[in-house]
Amino acid sequence: MQITGELLIGGRAKRGEGVAFRAIDAANNEPIEQPVFHGALDRDVEAACDLADEAFDIYRTLPAAKRAQFLDDCAARIEALGDPLVERAMAETGLPRARLEGERTRTASQLRMFASLVRSGDSLDVRIEPALPERQPPRTDLRFWRIGVGPVAVFGASNFPLAFSVAGGDTASALAAGCPVVVKAHPAHPGTSELVGRAIQQAVAAAGLPEGVFSLLFDAGHDVGSALVRHPAIRAVGFTGSRAGGLALMKLAAARAEPIPVYAEMSSVNPNLLLPGALAARGETLAREFAASATLGCGQFCTNPGLMLGVAGEAFDAFAANAAREFSAAAAGVMLTPGILRAYELGIDRLTRHPKVTTLARGAAAPGRAQAALLRVSAGDLLADAALGEEVFGPSSVLVECANESELRAVLRKIEGQLTITLHAQAEDADLVRTLLPLIERKAGRVLANGFPTGVEVCDAMVHGGPFPATSDGRSTSVGTAAIERFLRPVCYQNLADAWLPEALREANPLHVRRRYAGKAEGQQ
Ligand code: NAP
């Protein structure tokens, strides 16, 4: 499939008339010659959103099997893009082949996971309270389910060019919910975005769906993204990126005549608690695994272990020394974009110049590459200056030395919301674990024991969310089947004749969906 640099507006491909830009080869920061991408203009945003609005009622009322088949077909078409997709993504992002092949598998399997959720009918959450004419006062028939919120704007993430971009988790969950999607491509991987966008565009046509189910827009700046969030047809936003970007979109969405939710995944330092038993029993292994996790993929994961907390003492000092040795050996890494490298260098510079921060180790240095960094602060200084614990996106981490367990608790109480918090603990740490868990639950979307948080399983039980600023809305997840909830809203039908009801709500349950009936899960005694 050829990359042309065109916008995909419904079923059309159209050369944009906005500002022209080229993709950048992440390995050498040189422009990739072909093609030239042209940004969209306001009228393109209008056209994509109007088509999405027109498509919504037809798309959301399709039989579940048809919507599921479309999602399966998107997965198959993305896989069929083959090596050219992986090679283009490697050039645009600097990520290695194995990582991108894995990401492609994840992208296809999450589309298939949502297809199977749609087939099951579980996300409709059907609840029926039949009429009680004898009751005083009598009750009429009440039936509840959930429908899509309407067209969704999705912002592709720079650090997951496949799994959190054009056909990533936000798009898959919105399409599964019955919502058309307009994607604002991330300018760091426009060619990858176009290839995947064309695969979805073809799947829309092959399924005979209304063309507005999917559109893809380019822009090298913020105008298109802002116009999308402001467009009245857009009913929700999915975003992964910086806190500044997420906050800007939340502000725009809240200022609309009709405000809409923005599900932004923004920043997290993913604290790891090194409890005394674990440090004593396996401090050296922990240090090695921690360094590998923090420098994996040049640290460009939102679940990177960015804050390591432990109680002062010999075991903590030994952990610091072992981790420093590992960080010193870390190779200099290619970052996704020159902007992300610049932000990393500025963040590390700010920390290393801070009088209260000790630099324990720097990795190998190379021009245009990120140099790993391991830093150390005392919990007292972190408590006095929260900026010492802010996310620096890249291969870095801060060790926090707590004077005692109560200072460890004080830090936990003070830190912001997180995607993950990890406990490294042995059986002898059980009492401490029990006292820490209530605090941890208040701060994190995912609580781990004895592992590192970088890997995120895509499944029913995953939460990739967390209180602000990890996400804009801690009631949500952007990974796993529960991600669909962000794009659904409940509707109740009161006293409608059976024949007027959607099939999923009819008395005889012709679609065999799981439902709560008269206050009980059906089939339950
Ligand atoms: P970003 O700057 O937040 O950009 C993400 C997307 O949102 C891009 O398409 C961007 O468009 C758009 N955008 C940003 N600000 C906007 C605004 N005010 N109005 C409209 N659209 C806006 O993120 P990034 O480019 O991926 O990386 C920058 C920094 O984000 C990193 O250094 C890192 O700190 C953070 N980041 C965090 C995570 C995480 O998971 N926590 C993931 C990726 C990045 P433009 O590119 O055209 O500006």
C-alpha cells in the first residue's frame, strides 16, 4: 500500500491544504523525503465530523455480529499490511522491529478482543425491572442498556505508534461502543498512521458501513486537534500524551456550549516501594530488574518506574549502588522525536542542577541520543519540593530515601495520582503491606506486587488509568475491555411496548444477552 500524505475523510483520500510537513527519521533526525503530508483545514474537520455524525445512528444500530466482523476485519487488514508497516514505523519512531511486531500483534488482538465483547452483548449491561401493576404505587416496566455516546475524537500517542494510535485502544473501544471515530494523527508517525488509516477505511467500505465511521486528519500543529474537540458533533475525546496537552484539551472541552468528557492519559511516575524484607532478601536482583525496566524502550513508557522508595539503611544503600552500576552500563537510546529528547534533557538538567539531588549514575552518552540517569533525593526534600517527583519522560528514575516507615507513608500521602504503584515485599513485610494498601489504593489505578509495571496486559481485568494527573478521569481505563465504558451512556426505556424496544431489551431475550432481571442476574437463584 502506498503512502501518499493525504487526509482520509470518510471514503475519500484528499490532499490537505494546510501546512506541509515531512515525517522525521528518528535515528538521525533527518526528514523522510516522501511523501509530503499536508495539514487539514477547518473545512476538513467540518467534513469529517459531519460525516461521523451522519454515520452514528446507522453504525450504532447495526447487528452486533456485523460490528464485530468489521473490527475483526480491521485487525486482519492491519496484519496484512505486513513488513512495510513495521519498516515505516521503525523509521518514524526509532523503535526496534521486535517491539513494533509485538505492538502490531497487540493492536490486532485488542481489536479482536473488542469484537468478541461486542458479540457477547455484555457491555450493553442490560437491566430489566418488569412492571409491578399490583404494587402500591404500581410500577411500570423499566429497561436499561447502554448506547454509544456519539462520534469520538482520538489523538494518536507518540510512544505507541500502533497500539495507541490510529487503530489503538481508544479507537477500538470507541468503534466497539458504536461510535464513529475521527483520528488526529500524531505528527511523529504520519506514514504509519496513513497505512493503518487506509486499512480501516477499506474495512469500512468492505463492510458497507457509512463512510463517516472513520476519518484520519493530519496537522503539524494544534489547530486541527483544537477544532476537533470544539466541533459540536464530537461527543468524547481519547488522548495519550503530555499533561500540558491533556489539560489544554480538557479546557477546550469544558468551554464548549455543550461540554464533553476528555479521557486523557497524561503523566505518572509509577512509584515502587522497596520494603525492608524484599531489599534484604533480593536487593541485587531487584536493582538489576529495576534498571532493565527503567531503561527499556529508552524509558518511553507511561508505566516507567520513575520513583523508587525505600527506608534508609545498608540494604537501601546497596540497592542504590547496584542500580547505579546497571544505569552506568545503559546504552544511549534513540528517542521518539527531537522534541521528546529535548524535554527529557531539560527535565534531567533541572533535576541534576537541583542542590538537593544527587546524581548516582549516567549511562553512555552519544550525540542526539538520550543518556540514562539515576538520581537520589531524601524523602524530606521530596516532601518539601514536589517538583522533584514529577515525570521526566525517558530512561531515568529517582531513588527516594525515607528516614523510616512513617516517612514512607507521608510520601505516599503526598504523591499525585498514578497509573501504577508497585510493592516489592516478602512474607515478613505483610504487616507493613496491610497498612500501606489503603493509601496505595487511593493513589493508583493498578497495584502490583513483586514485578515491574512496564508491561500492560490487554484483557478484561486490566486497569490502565488512575486518579489525576495519571488520567483526567480516574473512573476510567484506556486498556482492556472496560475501556469501552468511556464511550457508552445509559438509556432507560419506561413502559415501551415490546415491539418498540431494541432487540437486546425484548422480553424473550432473542439475542441471548446476559441481563439482570427483576433485581437478580438472570439464571441466579
Ligand atoms: P503531546 O505533546 O501531549 O502531544 C500529543 C498529541 O496531542 C499530539 O497530536 C499533539 O499535537 C496534540 N496536542 C498537544 N497539545 C495540544 C494542544 N494544546 N491542543 C491541541 N492538540 C494538542 O505528547 P507527545 O508529543 O507524545 O510527547 C511530548 C511529551 O508528552 C513527552 O515528552 C512526555 O513528557 C509526554 N508523554 C507522556 C506519555 C505518557 O504516557 N505519560 C506518552 C507520550 C508522551 P502536536 O504534536 O501537533 O503538538
